[in-house]
Amino acid sequence: MMKHLESFIGKVMASRTLLHLSFCLAFVGTFSFAVVLSGNLDAAGAAMISCLYILTCTYVGRWYGKSWLNRSSVQVLVSKSVLIFLTLVLGGAAGAAYMFKGNVAGYFLQNLFICFPISLLFVFFGIAIALARHTLAVQVTEAKIAQEQKESELRLLLSQLSPHFLFNTLNNIYGISLTQQQRVPSLLLKLSELLRYSVYETREDFILLENELLYLKNYIDFEKIQNGDRLMLELAIEENPGEQIRIAPMLLIVFVENAFKHSKSTRKPSMLVAITLRVLEGWICCAVKNSFDPDQKEQTGFQEPSGIGLHHTLKRLNLIYGSDYFYNATHDNGTYHVELRLKAK
């Protein structure tokens, strides 16, 4: 029984004609039934006709509104509108005089002064409905277009991050292969794990934070193998951030990668990288610190966001999180600090 009812309701909602017909029947039936319950059976027919008249005025107003929005000839529209409205008012006044008094000639003028404002009111009500529906439809269409543009831009930004990351990593492996060939096999193995994640596991808008952290740890292991004893690494990454906490993929890796990239280019015998990540009161809090050489001119990225990775990541943060994130980057005494807070999804 419930399945048949659900199927019928679905068909009604899918058909505009059935939907309008159902509304009209419900409207007329409700008011007529209320008159019948009051005990005034003689007025039931008049109540039904009055409801139909009100609906007619409303739908005529709705037609006015739709015609005005889709107007092709203003002159034809105005002439038709005036003619239809006069017919509606005059017919209503004559019908009311006959229905309630049984004398059209004697009570026509009296009912005309009643029908005119009532007709005008419900015609304007119908026009308002048509304009409101049109405005809502335009807003929904614009929202869909904006959402599609946003999703398209996000896909483009994310698709450009993987080649950028691969380019940097292969350059590093090439440099190591010239002097430390024994490290290359383990680096390639780690690289394959990282690429598998970036290609196959980042297709969703949001992924589990624990999966993103596992990816970060694999990348950090990659850098450990690459930099050996020169690396001074400080890690404080929360082990169990929560099964339901999600994050946009490939966001944190850019800041971690930049930290390693700029710290290894210093002239110091050691390179410092410190990474802290925890979930606090519904926020994913990440802090990255690394050493760098302020005298190197090519590291202008410390003054302004530069480079495809960081540039695209900041654009993705704005598109995905809007005002639900905080980013700050500072540097002092040869140390670069990045603070990032994201609203947990």
C-alpha cells in the first residue's frame, strides 16, 4: 500500500499538470469541506465556485508574469492582459450576482465593486508567484554554474599538483643518483607508493585525514632516505585523529614538501624540519617549521606565495574552505614558519 502511494506521489511531483491539478482540487476541497462542516450545505456550491474563481485569478496573474518575462510584443501583451482581466472581472460580477442574489441586472454593479479588488489582488498574487519562481530558478541556475566552475577549477588545480610534485621528486632522485646510487632503489619504491596515492586515492572531494597523514608519513620517509644524517627532523603528528574527520586531498603535502625543499638548499651542514599536526575542537591544526638561507635570492617564495604548488594550494583553500581556514607564513633568523588551520569536515 505504501509503495503504491509513494509511486503515485512520485508521478504527481514529476508531472507539472498533475501537480497543479492536485493543488487546485486540494484547495477547492478544503474550503468546500470547511463550509460543509459548518452545517451550511447551501453555501457549499457557492464556496466551491468562489475558490475556482480565486484560482482562476491567480493562474491568470501567473500567466501575466510568465508572459511579461518572456515577452515578444509589449503592445499585444498589454491588450490581451486588459481584455482577459475585464472578462474576468465582468464575468465574476455577473456570476456572483446570479449565484448569490439570482438577479444579474439588479446586483451586477454592486458585485462589480467587490469583484474588481478581489480579482486585482489575486492577479497580482499570481504575478508575484511567477516572478518569485523565475528569480528562484535564475538563482538556482547561477548557483549550479558557479558550482560547476568551482569543481572544474579544483580538478584542474589538483591535476597540476601531481606533475609538479613528480617533477621535483625526479629532480631530487637524479641528483642523488650521481653520487649515491645505492639510495636510488629505495627512493623509487617510496616514490611509487606516493604516486599510487596521488593518482588513485585523491578522486574524492574529501578523504579521511588518517589516509592523508599516512601519505605524509610516506613522503617524510622518502625524505629521510634522501637526506640521511643531515636531516634534523622533529615530528609531532597525532596518531589517531578520528575516523570521521575528513580533509581535502593533497593540501598538507605542499607545505611539507616546501619545507624540505628549502631547508636542504641551505649552506649549513644540517637541515631542520619540524612538523606538528593535531585535531583540536573541530579544527585541523598544522604547523611546519624549516631552516632556510635568507641570502639565496631564488627563495623569494618566503616573502610572497610563489611557485605552482603553493599558488595552487592557496587557491584550492579559498575555493574549498572559504572562510573556514587560516593560513599564515612568517620567517625570522633563518627559520620559516607556516601555520595552517582547517575546519574539520
